[in-house]
Amino acid sequence: MLYEKKNLDHGYTNQILSIDLGSDSILEATLDPAVRDYFLGGRGLGLYLLYRRIGTATLATDPENTLILSPGPLGGIPQFPGTAKCMAIALSPLTGIPGVSNFGGHFGAYLKYAGFDALEISGKADRDVMIVINGLTGEITIEPAPAAEQVFALEHELIKDFTGRGYERKEMVFLTTGIGAARTRYGCINSHYYEPTKPADGSRGLFRVKQAGRTGLGTVMIDKRVRAVVVLAHYPKGDNPYGAADWDKARQAGQKLNHVVREVDPKFLKMGTQGSAGLISFMNMDNYQSLPVRNYQAGSDPEAPKICGSHYAESLFDHRGNDGCFPGCSLRCTKGGWTTLQTGLEKGRKVWVDGPEYETAAGFGSNLGIFRPEFIMEANWHCDDYGIDTITLAVIMAFIMECFQRGYLTRDDAEGLELAFGDDAAALTFIHQVGRQETELARQAAHGMTGLIDWVARRWTGRTGGPDPRPELAHFAMQTKGLPFSLYRTHRSLSMQGSYAAASDIGAHHAAAWLIKVDLLGAFPDFQSKAKALITYPRVRLGNDNLGLCKLPWVDVFNPDSDSSKTDKYINPASQEIYADFFNAMLGTDLTWEQIFERTDRDINLQRVMNALYFGHRTGTQDWIPDRAIGPTDDALYESEAAYSDADLGRLAGLTQHEVNAIPVAERRLRLMTARKAELTKLIQAYYAERGWTESGIPRPVVLKELGLWEFLKDDTRTRISALVTESERN
């Protein structure tokens, strides 16, 4: 299809590209201004586009499930730091509810440069295809995909193909996924982009990769038989290339935030040299105990410095060239390095590894009891090559290791393999088994945590004749709504427990409300402040997802001017003012940062509505976390942190230390867990009340009408939500 590319206006192209692979139809449509102005872009726009495409009975594997790729209006503008983000949205194969994942690289920017605010992919192809959006010639095609199963082999073929057509590497970006996505429910989407300054093979320039890892959207992509989405484009040029209302003001805002980043980061978190892996040292601190160790059983380990950011920075990361995942970002936290593979089809080959990020380093490191960074980098590379989410697989593997530890699994269950904490060789073997579906345990692990619990229970009862162990397994199977946890141990952060349980509607992920660090630093000293944080922080975090912005220049670079704030200084209001200046300059508005991010309540409520349509009267029961995320699940774990546990029991139960000491350990643990669960229940109910939802977590029509969301809902949705609210309030 030929099309005419539109110039950017206030950061928008005002065009949506819709592709139905079942009929090979390609449609360019105008973005409705009412929809654009209400949902803004990114996550919010993507959720709405998905909502209007699917029905209440649509499954993740149905052709109607639409994969949405959506940058925001502030994405792709290199004059401001951290504008590389794009959102992937579809029904999740893991959870059944809308899955959302943000990813970096150049794809979102190039999609806008090529002329589109969002790409919708529905239907299923009858052969492996690639979608080519050529913003240089104004042409969109659906073409046969190169025959390559693994991601980096596919990358090689795509580069050869398009350079052979006469295009330069800097003109192309593409999304891919691999056979691991087809064989699991947690496939990731890889976002490839060219970095011309990185040394490689005696010259300069290599393709780097970021991931939309969470919720299995790579599985949706490959289920549609889409192996790649290629965009060809140039950066916009001219005096006001992105159509800003006030281009000078927009550039000044970028200069201000870049100055803060350059001044602050080298003195504190050092993301520019350590990447996000630098967070391991903070989480591992004795007084925080928040680094997951051996399936979240412990919160710190003396070996953790072996996998911390400073070790990567000094020994493994290659600091030559640019480490920003988009031009103009002074944080430059996209670290990576070279490693020689010890396993797999490419054994012995020296490969470039993008990462590891904190989540992968902690997931394949401390949470598996493995403190060898070379193993973590190799595991990272293989998952990217298979197209598998590192977080999900690592947490599932930790659960399996604990099942071996506690006798729920044996070598026979794994066809001769024993997965034990600390065994890196067995861990690499299992990663390949999952990617290739070589054993029954690997095939069950590929389905996700909830199905794996059932399989382990059946194997154990069949072998021992014992009672159903699923209640016990559920205590340490770290998932919510079917999505395995991201890598934070939450015993000492009630706010983060509430985030995983209720504020994150996609499941247990930190994107919506990453509260643990500031909670540990003392940001929320009382119950009321913790409850409020579950509203205010998701507004900002998910609001950035709507705008196309990276959160790291805000959340991980504390602006010293925020110290004098009369509000919550930890939300970094001085930097928020800069973000507001950028937003207003681009969109021609005059809003405070609080007003800008309050708009996020619209898509937060839309996602909750979509969850309620799926879960029905069970919606509130899904807002919970495993016992392991709340506190010690056995007496030995209680005693391993006895001083803290005793003090917390005294606080919650109103007991003196002498009175606590008089209680047997087993009873102390049970009383502590009961009190903590009551506290979490109270927090979730406070969150619901603040949102205006029922006690079962259903949004009330009056709230949806006040937000203006009601008019965007289908008639059958309004009827169903009204009925659920009536049922909830009657009970």
C-alpha cells in the first residue's frame, strides 16, 4: 500500500496503521481527536485500541486479539532525555487479561517518523511474514519472513536483506521474536536498532536490542506468524521538526533535565557506568533485605557483590561508544559487553550481550543462588535469542529449584536433571530445554507458573500418595494474576506489597508502582502515606508510558532542588516541573505536572474495567500475593531474620520484646503472618476506596462518568460493570 506521510503536529502524526493478517488488508486511518486528547498515547491509547477490537470472550490466541504498538506524543524527540519508549499491548497468553510492556530502542520513534501514532496487528497469517513500513518511499508491505528460527540469526538476515536493497543501517529498525516465543506463553519482543559508535569486529557500529519482555506479547506476535516488523525512516528536519507549540521552550526543558542527569548520576546511582544492575547493592543491604535470594527466601547474601553493578562496570561492560538507547539521553544506562558462550548451538562464539538489567541480574543471579556474572550474561543472551522473557523464566526456575529443595520434584520428574540453587550448568541446560521444549518439565514450565503448580502437585501426589500440596506450593510460587514477580523481595515494604497485589493490574510487575526503594528510604512513614502512594506514583509512572518517556531520568536521578519541596520530595517534584514544561511546550497546554499525570486515572480505570470483564465477581480475589511475598513461610525463615521479625510482631500486636520472647517461634510466625495479611488487606481496601471502586475492586459507574471514560465504553460493558457493582455492594 502506498501512503502519504504526514508532518508531526504537537508530537502526533494523527494517523493509525491497521493491518489484518487474515485478509492481508492494510488500512491507514485518522486518529480521532477526541480519542487522542483523552487517552494521549502509548499505554492509554493502546489499551483503548485493544478494548474496541476485542470482546468479552476473546482469548489471547484468537485472531481478534490485536497486538498494538504505540509510542506517545513526547517519544522520539532527542532534545529531551529518555524519549525512546514505545508500548506493546495485547491480551496476555499468561494471564488472559490485557498485557502491557514498554520497550526502548528506536522503534517507537521511527514508527512516528514513518507517519503513525500506533500500529494495530490483528488476524493471523498463513505463513511466516514480516511487515515493512517504509517511511522513505511511503509504502507498506507484508512480505515473506527470512527463514531463521533464532532471533540473532534473523537479525543477520534482515540486515543483509535491507542493506542489499540499498538502505543504510541507521535508516532501519525492526522488531523480532524467536522460536522460544512460539513454545512458551512468555515470549518477548526484541527491539533492534543500530548504534554506530560501538566498536565491533575491528570497526565501529553494531545492532543493539531492547525487549518488551513482560506478559508474553512476543508469543502473541509469533502466534500471528509475524517474525519481524521493519520500519525505515529518517529523523525529522526543519526549524520545528516535531511540531511543538513552543519549540524553544521544549528544547530548554531538555537542556535542564540533561544538566541534572549529568550532575547527579555520576555522584549517586552511577547508572551511566553501572546500568540498572547498580541497584543490586542497595537491595542487598542488611537493613533492607530486599534482594530476592533463592526464590525470595532471603533478602541479602554476602556473595551479592560479585554480581553488583560495580563489578559489571569494572570487569564486563564495554564503555566505548554511546550507551544511550536513544540519541540525546545523557543517562546512557544501556550497558552491555562481550561474552563467550559456553553452551548452545553457538558454543564458543564471542557475542555481544545487551545487559543485564537489574531484573535479569537478580533473577538469574541471586534468586537462583548463582553469583557468577558470566553465567547471567550468557543466560541473558540465550533468552533474547530464543525470544523469552528473562524475568518470567528466572522466577519460574527459582520456584522449580525450591520444589527440588523441598522434595516436591525429583530427578525422575526432570528426566535426569536436578535443578538446584547455585548450579549454573543445570540452569543453562534447563534454559535450552525450555527454548527447545525437550522435556515434560520444560514444556510445563513453558505454560507459566499457575499450570506448573498443578503439574508439580500431580507428580508429587502420584509418587507419594500424600495430600494435595497445591496450597503449600502456592505459598512460594511467586506470581499474581498468573504473572511471575519482578525481582523485589517485599517483606519490609508494605507499599510494594500493595503495588504487586492491586495497583499493578497486569500482574506482579513494578511498572505501575515501583515503591520499594523510596519506601525503604522512609518516604511513607504511616499507613495513610502508603495508601496515597498507590495512587500518586502510578499516575506518574504509567503517565510516562502514555507519553513515550523513560522513567529512569526521573525516578533514578534525584533532583537536589526537590529537597526543599513541601510535598513528597521522593516523587522528585523539581524534575516533574521540567517534564511539565516539556509537555506544555509540545502540546500547547498550561498544566501542572500533577494535572498532567492525573489524566492517567483514565487508562488505569480502563484496564481495571477490562480486568473486571474477565474476572467478574472474582476481580478482588485476584488482588493478592503469595505468602512468601508477605513474610516468613516457615519457622527457619522467621528465625533467619528474628530480630526484625520480633520487632515487627511487637509493633503490629502491641507487644513488648519480653512478651514476644515468651511466645514459641512457630506461634510468633503465625501471628506475624496473620497481622501482616490484615495490614495488606486494609491497604488494598484503602486503595479501592481512594479510587472510588467497590470493596471487590470494581470501578463504580459514577467514577467512570466523572472521569469521562463512560462515554468511551461499549453498551455491553456498561451493563456488565453496573451489574458487577450492584452484586459487589449487595454482598
